[in-house]
Amino acid sequence: MTTPLVALAMSAVVVAAAGGYVAWRDRRRATSDEDRTAAREATARQHRYEAERHGAQADTVRRGQNSASGF
């Protein structure tokens, strides 16, 4: 009974150590404020592009409906 418990405890220690190491490593590679600002600006630019494209497509659809109905 002791051997399985020791093996389980050792496995838990190894998993905890690996998780701690990964968390420590990722903290060192944290992005800078400049990277976050660039990502936010890129996202805003993409949303503006999509909104403009959606608006242009809506105008096209409305024109198509108007000409099909005879107006």
C-alpha cells in the first residue's frame, strides 16, 4: 500500500514542479506595453475594416433589391 502512495506523491511533485517552471518561464516572456498597444491598434483597425466592408456590402444588397423590385 505504501508503494502506490509514494509513486502518486512523486508524480504530484513532478507535475507541480513542471507547472511552476512553466509559469516562471512565461512570466519572464511577458509582453511589453508596446506589444499590447500594437495588438490593440491592430484589432481596432481590423474591426474598422470589417465595419466598412459590411456597410459596403449592405449598400450593394440594397441596390440589388431595389432594382429587382422595380424601384
